[in-house]
Amino acid sequence: MADINDNISIYENSGDSQEVIRSISPISSEPSIKPRNNSLLGVFYGIGMNVNNMIGAGIVSTPGTVWSAVKSPGIVLSLWLLGGIVSMAGSLTYVELGAIHKVSGGETKYLQTAYPNPKLLMSYLFSFMFVLVIKPGLLCAILQIGAQYFWYTITGETYIQTYVRESNKTLSDDDIPELHSIGWNLPFSPFWLVRFLAILLLFVITVYHMLSNRWAAIINQGLAIIKLTTYSIIAIAGFYGLCKNKEISSDNWKTPLNGNTDIAEYSSTILLIMFTYNGWNNLNYSLDEFRNPEKKLILSNSISIAIVTVMYFLVNVAFISVVPKEKLASKDKIDNHETIAAEFFNQLFGNQFTRIFTFLVLLSIMGTAAVEVWSGSRVIVAAANSDFFPKYSQKLKNWNERFNTPINALLAQFVWCSFLMIFVGGSFSISNFKLFSNLASYSYWIFYLATGIGLLLIRRRSENNEKKSFKVPLPVVGIFILGGVLILTFSFIVDDALQLSPIFLSYGFLFIALLSWYFFYYWWDTMKKQRESAIMRIAANQ
């Protein structure tokens, strides 16, 4: 059997110490240049990059929802540790895949190697979902949380949309929407106002990325420093609160929240926790920039995930120790659990100082969103380079000569995400953060599972090849695959059918991706070959 790298790239000598890599993946078809050895990146850079990408908006939004759902602090911490274990297993699985391929590209490359037939099917499906669903979904979820903290910074109040169950509605509740009201039936403030605040944040981030790459990098680095500092303050302040409010802290840890917890409640938290850990595979998209990538990935990935897991554990301890459990009691108030950091600071420092800290949280979330805006625009350019967008690819892949930025790609990203937040977000009654975070996470895990299984297929086909430089233990791959199966199936267990909205949306987009692949790669390719054969027959007869 040929070496598996033959399935993913064609290498050409460029006449010097560099190699030109001509990718045949649908996500990028343009040649890229491997950096010279003296420009390659090391372990500490990889750790910093991973930590910065993983720690984002999720840790200041999901802990309250998870605690409210499962009730018990001990189980809350166990679920967060379990999320870290699954992420670690996935990360080590991706180390072996990176060692096999030794080129950037991530899942697009791995799926193309693992599933060569039908032609480009799995890699195209991933590329389609990544460009149009996963990346925009992550960005919309992050911006929604940013908008909620923006609301608190402006008003000094937590954004809460109160609902009343239809069976409990009275004449005095005429102005209060029913529990399952969609966005179009809600008053402008606060529901729609918060959505437009999210779009405003996206607009600001998009504009400064349009105007200058250099200043965008400086601003993003500053926001990253603010983010790590703010979240460290939360972890440290939690221990201060543990000592200051011993009565609240002791009650929170000893007594679970009121109410019953069934399996559906655990199901609702899984995707949120995995959303918070998202980013553990980021280094696999830039393997060309690392010397001995398998060795660097082992250290960078394992250390960074360990750091993030410890940070998430400490932040959850801080929230549970300080925030009174009565603040998380109501299920008829949507989004009141998603700004738990605001209530945390309010308990420690009072409302006036809380607005200062929520502003820092807002800047931290903007830093996370800025990373997604920057990388998302580059994904669009890469996709346009492979003519992923019929008719519009030429415009989307162009860089503005004056500013040296992908203005068209950034503008397209802004329009698409704004469309999703207004029209998709306004069409469902569940929290917009849950809608987009679950949509992105579930879609991503479809391909995480396919990639984990794909590694086993690659191993099977290359059993007689030379020994690999790194081979992850089979039980670790098994944990990753089992985690993917449980996440994808467990998510269907809900106590309200509306919670399935993100999952149905995910499969809806996946079906559109399948139709797109069939038309552009199967049907069109077949028709092209038939025309060429007909021309050759005519030429032969003449």
C-alpha cells in the first residue's frame, strides 16, 4: 500500500529548502509554504495558543446552567473533570493523526485519508459545516454572552427574560410572554436589544480587523491578557469569598439545589461543557509551523488541557462558594444563569464595583470573539481559494491592497452571523446562547467521532507500514470515541422537544451539505467525464 500521505497532498520541490504543498482538500487548494526551521514554533507557544483559544466565553456562562441543572456541587465538578478527560483523550488522538500527516489542515485532511470513498465526501461535509455552521455558531454563541455582560455593564442588572407557563397564566400576566414564545413574539427590550448589542460587538471587532492586521493583532493580544487576568481574579476571589461568606458557602456545598434531577437534566449540560472545552484541537490546524510536531503536540496539548481543566475546576469552586443557590432556582427565567460571573462579583464587591468587573469580562469575551473573527475570515478565504463558493469565490478570496486584510471575507462573515442571530435566533424559544453553542458543539462532535473512528481505519490500512513515531494507546482512543457516541446520542434525551432544535438544525445543514457535495462533486464530475468521453469518441471516429 502507498504511504497514506499520498492520499492527502502532492509534494513538489521548489528548488530550495522549502516544500510547496498542493492540497487537494476542498477547504484549501492553494499552495502553502512550509516555514524554514528557524521560524518554527515551540512547546510554550503551543501551550499559550491552546490555553488562550480554549478559555473563552463558556466558563463565565455555562457554570450557572450546569449547576442549576444537576443541583449537586459534587456532580458539577465531576462533570467538568469528565469533560477535561474526554478533551485530553481527543487531543492525544489528534496527536497521532498529526504525526501521521505532518501537515496543517486538521479534520479535512484526516477525514480525506480515513474515508477516501466516496470521493471527498467526508472532508467536503466537514468543510461545509465548518465554514457555514460550526465557526459561525461558535461566534454567535460567544457574542450572545458578550451582549448579556454588555447589558449588565450598561444597566447594572442581569438580563432576564421572564416567562409564565400557559397553565399558570392570569389576567395580571397579560404582558408576560408564555414560556415557549419565540423571539418574534417578544418585546424589543430586552430580547431584541441584547441581540443588536451582540451584532454591535461583532461590527466593532470586524471593523478593526478590516482596517489593519497589525493593530488587530495588538488589540487581540491585549484582550487575551485581560481575559487571563480576569479569569484568574475570579478563581482567586472565590477563595476570598469562601472565607468571607462561610454560611452561604457551607450551605451551597452541603445542600443541593431544590428540585429533582433526571437524566434529561444531565443531557442538557453535556454539550455546554464540551462547548467550553472547545479549542483543544487548534494546534492541528498549524502543524506546518512546528518542528517534530508529534513531540511538540504531546506536550503542548496535554499541558494546556491540564491547565484549562484546573482553571475550570477552580472557577466552578469559586462560583459555588460565593453565589447563593437561590439565584439559580427559577426555570421560568431564561438566561438568568448565563451571567453567573455578574452575580459572583455582586456578592463580593457590591453592584457598583460589579459593573467594572463585568466590563472586564466583556473585554475578555470580545477577545475570544476576536480570535473567532480572525480565524473565521481566513477559513472563508481558504475555502474561496478552492472555489467553495460558486460565483463569489473570486471576490471572497481577495485581500484589500490598501489595508492588506480580507475585507470581503470579513464582511461576508459579519452578514452571515448577523443573519443567524436575527432570523435563526429569533425563531426559537430557547436561549440563543444554548441554541448556537449546542448547534456548533453537536455539529463538531459529529466529525470528532468520525475522525476518531477514522484513526482506527487508518491504522488498519497501514498495519504493514513502518512503525509510527507516536501511537496513542487504544484505550485512550476508545475513551474519545465512546465520549463522542454518548454525547451525540445522550443529547436526544430531553424533557422538552424544543431543546432538540439545535440538533435538528445541525442535521438539516448536514443534509444541505450532502446535496451540495452530490451536485458539485458527484453529479457534475460524472457529467464532465461523460462529455469528455463523448468528445474523445467523436475525435476517434473522425
